[in-house]
Amino acid sequence: MTGNLNLVGYGLSAIGPGVGIGLIFAAYINGVARQPEARGMLQPIAFLGFALAEALALFGLVLAFVL
Amino acid sequence: MSPLVLAAGGEGFTPPGPEDFWWPIVGSNTSNWTLTRPAVMVLLSVVLIGWFFLAATKRRSLVPGKLQFVGEGIYGFIREGIGRDLIGSKDFRRFLPLLFTQFTLILVNNVFGIIPFVQFPTMSRIGFPIGLTIITYLVFHAVGLRKKGVVGYLKDLVPPGLPSWIVPFIFLLEFVDKFITRPITLSLRLFANMFAGHLLLLVFILGAEHMILDLGPGFKVVGLLSAVLAVVMTFFELLVEVLQAYIFTLLTALYIGGALAEEH
Amino acid sequence: MSTPARKPPSDDGRDGPLEEARAWGITSYLLAGLLTFGGIGLLLDRWLGTTWLVLVGLLVGVGLAFYLIWFRYGTR
């Protein structure tokens, strides 16, 4: 089997952010379901958390090409 | 998959790959001007959409018939949900033809990917998303430049209220974002979703066919499972296709609305 | 009376499309940050002959992208 080990590394590194983003939005949905008025307060926090987790995913993608 | 199959002593199986997306009809296999199947399909989709909406609006009555109801439903969805909300009720009407055309075109071409005898999403050839993205790119930059002038448009890239030593970096970031990253992600998102979805369906279906027809009884059971999964993935593909059409149109409207916004 | 484009997020649950569009905006800001400052780092590496400037560029790009995302989407 031929190929590049970079891609295997990228695939493995995409597990973490995937789980992380799922957890973040699960918590957001939970919070809004329990108290719909909290939606405006929770939304910026959810998107900040999403940005942090997504950064790691994009890091993995870019480094798979650069290295 | 091939090493495992070879180890079991079966025939060689070539897994589907990007070469399965090249389908020339008229012309040689390597020139740049061959007429390929996706090109014919896009033309066909345009004819279909035009015929559908002409038929839906032929006899306009206040209480709509079935065809008119569907046509009005799609148009109303784009106009209210995407146009008015994101561009603002003052000048969203100018862009409604663009948004409507993009949505219906991408939707029909995507759904071509699962209709039984057609089964090829034309947006999985990257030329088509690139064409649509170029139109979006030119429109939203031209609208912003015409409204605010070049200097005003560039000044508007940076949100107000930043400490002044960081403004050049943020300006560079925003410039690259608006002029390079946004069109790349827009076209790449549509292309990658359609390409990956079609490849996934090909793997399941061709694998099921190979396993059921050519290999031993143990593989036949796995082949049956693969065929069931192909059916499940077809429904999932339908969801992804509709969603991608919606997101493309939504982002076009958002960028146009952002270029027209007067405040931050 | 015309409504301005991109109303601030309301509390009555009607801004479905705006949320998704915000998520894609975040992704494209992060990617833009990585690409520009990683690219600058790469060019500076080639010019100065060092090896670690690419990483610094990537980190600076991510940091700036975070700052911009926080500024635009986090403090409204």
C-alpha cells in the first residue's frame, strides 16, 4: 500500500475536534432546551468554543499539507 | 480494500476513484474541449427548470393549483427566508433572480446524483462550483465597491473599535479572508460534499456488486449489507444535497448583505 | 421603513440562517488567518533561511483570527 503518512495523521487528528464540536453544540442545545430565554446569552459562548475547536481541526489540515 | 480481497484469493477489484468522474461523450479523451456528460446534464437541468417554472406560472390564479403552489413555495422560501432576512428589505429585490437561479440550479443538479438512471451530481466536477462562485464573487464585491467607493469599502473591512496598533494585521487578515478564502471555501464546500457523496455511493454500490457476484458466500452476506448501506446513504445524500444548495445561496445572500451593510 | 441588513441576534429563535452563516464565517476567518500568516512565515523562512518561522506565522495567524472572531462574534 502506498500513500502519504500525513493523511493518516490528519485523519486521526480530525477525531478530536469532531468530538469537541459535537459536545459544545450538544451543551448549547441542552441549555437552550431547558431555558429558551438563555439563547441570546449562550450563543456567543457556543460560537467561541466552536472557533477554538475548529482551529485545531484546521491546524491539522494545514499542517498535513505543509509538512 | 484490494489487499484484503487479494489475500482472500478473489479477483482484483479496482476501487472507484476520481477517474470515474470523467465521462466524455463527443470528442477525444484528453483534449480540453470534449463534450462530457456533466455538461450535457447541466444544459438539460436548465431546460428542465425553465420548463417547470414556465408551466407553474402559465395560468396565474389567486388560489394556486398544484404546480403553481410548488413554484410559489420555492420562490417564497428564497425571497423571505434568505433574501429579505439577510439583505434587508430595502434592496433585496435586485438580487432575487441571482439567488433564486443559484438555489434551483444547484438543487436540481445535486438531486441528479440520486435519480435512478442519471446518478451523477454535476457539481462534483469542480468547474461548475467555480463558475457559480465567480459570479457571486464579482457581484458582492461590485455591489460593495459601487456603494461605498474603493477607500470606503476597504475601510469598512475592519470593524470599528479596535486598538490602533493591531489594525494593519486585522486589515490584512480581513482582506485575505474576503478576497481569497471566502470564494475558495464557497466553491470547495459544494464541490467536496458532492464529490465525496458520489464517491461514497460508488464504493458501496460497486463493492456490493463485486462481492455478491464474484466472491464466495461469506462475502455475499457482507455484499448484502453493503447494498443496504447504499440505500441508507442515498437518503443521507439527498439531505446533504438540499442542504448544500441552501447553504450556497445563504452565503451568497449573506455576503451581498454584508457588502451593503452601512454599520457594524 | 427598511430593516437594516444583518440584524443583531434576536431572542425569539428566528435567526436560524444567521447562526449557520456565522459558523462558516468563523471557519473562513480561521483559514484566512492560517493561510496569510502561515504564508508570510513561509516566505520569510525562504528569505531568511530559518525553519521555525512557518510555525510562528501559523500561531500568530490563529491568534489574530481568534481575536477577530472574539471581537466580531463574542462581544455583542
